Amino acid sequence: MKKTYVGVCGPFNSKAETLDFDTYTSYSTFETKEKDWLKQAKLMVKEIKSDQ
């Protein structure tokens, strides 16, 4: 059985005035992808922003 996971990545820093395309941030909770995967992704972005 194939499993699909959700993760987010991108050149984003919530405190930066410009985007940094030289370094990327990636994050995953390694949860399996649900039907509403966008909701999962938005929660991950929120977690990344709170950690910075």
C-alpha cells in the first residue's frame, strides 16, 4: 500500500522583508495526506512561523 505524506518548503521567513532564494526551509510532520491536504499544509506553515 502506497502512502502519501504532506510537507511544505520554500524560501520564506515571516520576519524577512524580502524572500531569500539562496536557502530554503522545509518542514513535515510526516502525517499521511488527508483529503483536505491544504489545511494540513497551512497548519505546518503556521508552525514554521511560530518557531522562527
